[in-house]
Amino acid sequence: MNIEFSFIIPVYNRPQEIRELLESLTVLDYDKHFEVVIVEDGSSVSSKDVVLEYTNRLSIIYLEKENTGPGHSRNYGMKNASGNYFIILDSDCIMPNHYLKAVSMFLEESYVDCFGGPDAAHDSFTKLQKAINYSMTSLFTTGGIRGNKKSVKAYEPRSFNMGISKQVFERTKGYGKIHPGEDPDLSQRIKKDNFKIGFIENAFVYHKRRISWSRFYTQVKKFGLVRPILNSWHPNSSKITFWFPSLFVIYVFTSVVLSIFGYFFFLIPLCVYFSVLFVDSSIKNKNIFIGILTIIAVLIQFFGYGIAFLKSTFFISLLKQDPKKRFPQLFFD
């Protein structure tokens, strides 16, 4: 099969991020043609001037539209792309130069209709970004990278680094109007249509994620709110592991209250856990301060997600309320 790649990248008020991403795309170690589709999603701070700087170095399609969210913007980009295999990226990614070669080799050897890849921390990332990256990808927090060779059947590619064939897009109609959660929703619909999903371990991207504690908290809180909604749409996707952050929050509150009454031994597991996080992150990032920041990041991640997950479970799973009416901030018209 002759595969022609189109990168699909929605952007919203982030011209500097697009500059870094486009620059990394110019040095990809790939000698075949590929195109880059930038979708300006109703930004008040346009990336157009930045994109124009790269039109003589990359095959770029620049599209502008009103703000309808990243899912619809990706669909819009795929409709206007000329390739037959779409690679969806977030605008806050930087590409390693081997990325497209790794994807191409994998698809030539064992073709899949949809793939996902992991993310990593670039050397240029701030200490906070590296701590957040550890929190979101570590074996001790999320079970490791989101997907691996042993769990492909349960793997849900994420749209910061996700590929789908044109056939998949035409069959599924692409992303829904929920955000976040549009990528696992699409992954579940791809599985239901019996398309094959793969995980390309070496096709990683450098994903900046959020650059402040408040933005990170907002992000993980939305993840927690949306998961029970996705579980109600796709019951087979529900996992006990989705409850772990909520159980962690409950245990922290319980152990703190019990310690007030002298039962300090309930705090021992927490101390051991935080010590493991600190040591592991400090070693992997070669920085003790990042190890300290990692503990903060994990607490924000678990509390933000865990409490929101319980709230959404109560309203969606128990009270059976309409998700769009209960949490309208998660949906685009």
C-alpha cells in the first residue's frame, strides 16, 4: 500500500508552539512527501504569519475557521487533507527526527488502521514540565505510558500522537464534539468497527503539556469529569483502574483524619509512595528539585482527577443526568 501522510494540527492562540513544532518537522529523517495541515480554530492570536514562514520548507495547508473545538478542527483538517493516512498532533508537541520513519516502517511491516505512540520530556522542557510529564507517564502513577505491546487490545490512542487511515475517518466520521475525551471516544468507535489498532513504541513525541499548576489542574479535572461519560457511552471500556485516583483521595483524607487521633501508621504507605516517586523521578530526570515537583504534580493530578471523577460518577452514573446539560463546558455545539 502506498501511504501518503498528512499531519493534522489544530491550533488555538499558540503561535510560538506552532513555530517549534514546524521547525521540528523540517528536520524529519524522511525522504518521501508529506503534508502539514494547520487548522486555526478561531484564535484571537493568529499563527498565520508563523506558518507562512515555513511554506517554502514544508508542504503546508493553512485553514482558518470559527472556534468549534479540537475534535471538529481535526475533522475539518482531515476533510481538506490530500493524504490517505492522517497523523494527529497537539500544537504543543515537538517531533524527534526519526518519528515518521518509525511510523512508516511499522506500517509497512504490520499495517494497522489506527496507531498511537507515547510521549517524552525534551531536554529543553522546564523543570515543571518534566515533573508533569513524569506524573502523566510513570509506571507509579498512570501505569506507565498509555499503551504498550502487552496491552494493545485495551489501548486507546490519544490525539497528541495518533494516526488513522482515511478509511477509518470516512467510516467513523472522526471525532465527536466532546472535549476532552474525544480521542478515547473515537478509539472505542474504531474498535467497534473492527479496525485494527496498534502501538508504535518508538514513535514518541515530546509533549509539553501544561506549563502551570493551574492549567494542569484544569486539564486533569476535565479528564476526571469526562471519564464516567465515556464509560456510559462505551460500557466495555470501563476499568477498575479509573477509580484509583479517587480511592487515593479517599485514603489520603482518611489517613490524615485518623492521624489526628494518633493513628499515624496509616500515613506510612503514603510516605513510602511519595519517597518512591521522589527517588525515581529524581534519578530519571537527574534533578532532585524535579523529584520534589513530581510529588506536587501527582497530588494535583490525583486530587483533580479523583474528585472530579466521583462528582461525574454521582451525576452521570447514579442520577442518570444528561451529560451535556450537567457539564456543558465539556461539549461543543
